[in-house]
Amino acid sequence: IKNGPCINRKYVQTIVDFIRERISILPTVGIVCGSGFGKIASRMKNAQVLKYEDIPNFPRSTVVGHPGNLVFGEFGGKMVVVMQGRFHMYEGYERQQIAIPIRVMKLLGVEILLLTNAAGGLNRSLKVGDLVCIKDHISFPGMSLNNVLAGPNDEDFGERFIAISDAYDSTLRSIFKKVVAEMNFSDVVKEGVYAHVGGPNYESPAECRMLLMIGADVVGMSTAPEVLVARHAGIRVFALSLVTNVSVLDQESKEKASHEEVLRATEARVDDVEKLFEEMISRL
Ligand code: CYT
């Protein structure tokens, strides 16, 4: 196992100091925006923006649909920081670098993290546009020593060995479900297991059949590493997948996944997610 940069307390503190010198807002809630979800921040009040490229030691966004901004502001009556654009290992980052923004959030004071992602729908009951509240995950990189937490452990953040049986906070899921029912979104919201794969290619039909067989409902290339870093540091987590395409299980099918399709599907649902999150945050 290679040691990438050690994302220890000192490394993260330099970033936090840089942010604190420029931003007066002290966030308690963090949001990570998946592909095309950057718009979630559009209703924030008194927003202050830092570009990733202007923050020393911070990774850069390289994927279309991931603008690369940290936005601070008021949302749902709370102080919030939004990551417009996330990092994936397939972009070439050392796996430890995925931890940087989450540890920055921790030192800024974030206690609750909401994550979004674009995902393929494996479960045949899922349709494009459905939202899946994640209750558990299967992470192939996580299980195979491409785990974001592998490497020297910084005890300042958390313990070496952590339980993740309660990673997806049941109280936060209940609050979300209540908001969903009250705002009449019940018919498009489900709950399920997220399979995390390395990417960057979309999954093959045989891979999708396997994922379905082992108990996954949706599949994507993100979220699980950030969840692990957040749980390691004691941040409570809520994660939501948007089904941007229905996974192809049959080689003979003419259907094909594409990033354009993913961004189109997100565009159609991002305002709804923004409203649900705003209401959910107001109840935290
Ligand atoms: N797969 C994926 N859609 C997919 O089918 N990894 C993201 C979005």
C-alpha cells in the first residue's frame, strides 16, 4: 500500500486558517454536490464563495458538472458550507486526498453532512428521476485497500478501526422521510443500498447483474469515501442518490449510459432536492 500525502491535522489546519481569514461564516452543516447538483446552493443567503483553485493544498475539480467552489452561506436557517464539485479517485487523486474537504469541514465546525450523487438504478422498481435515500453501502474500493482511511491514522480525527453499521444516520433519514411526505414527494423517494465502484467507465451489464444480486439498489462512483472520512471524524451523515439512468442488465439492449444523460436527469430534479434539503436543514 502506497502512502500518499498524509492528510493530518497540520495539513488540514493550513487550509482551515486560509478559509477563516477570508470567510466569516462558521458552518455547522456541510453539503457535497454530485454531478450537476451544484445548483443546490442557489437559494443560499449572504453567500461567500472560494474557488478550489485559490485554496492552497486543496484539490481541483476536473469533471464537467463539478464547478469547483466552496460556497458558505445561510440555508434553511443554518450556516452551511456547500462543496460545488467533489473529487473522485478516477481523476488521479491519491485516495487520501478525497479526505481533505471533509476534514476541512470537520475543523470548520461541521456536525452534519448531506451528500448527493448521480447513480444508475439497478433495482428494477427504480425510474429515472427517483431519489434513493442511502441506508448502507457496498464499496469495492473500500473493501480492497483502496480505502480512503488506509494509511497512517491521525488520531486527532478519529480511531484506527471504526464501525460503519450506523454510518447512514437513522434519525436524519427519518427527518428526510417526514419532509418528503409533507412535501408530496413520496412517490419518487425510495430507500436503498449504494454500490460504490471505482469508475470511470459505467458498469458493464454483467457487473450490474452482479451488483443487483449482492443486494445493491443503485450504483455510482462516489460518496462512500466521503462517508467513511466523515464517520471517522464523528460527523453525522445523510446521503441521497438521484437515479439518472436505469442500469443496463442485458448486453443486447441498445440503451447506453452517458454523462450528458446524467447531467440532464440531474437538471430536472435539482430544484426539488434543493427544496427538500432546505426544509430538512431547518429541522436539524
Ligand atoms: N453509473 C454510475 N449512472 C450509472 O449508471 N456510476 C453513475 C451514474
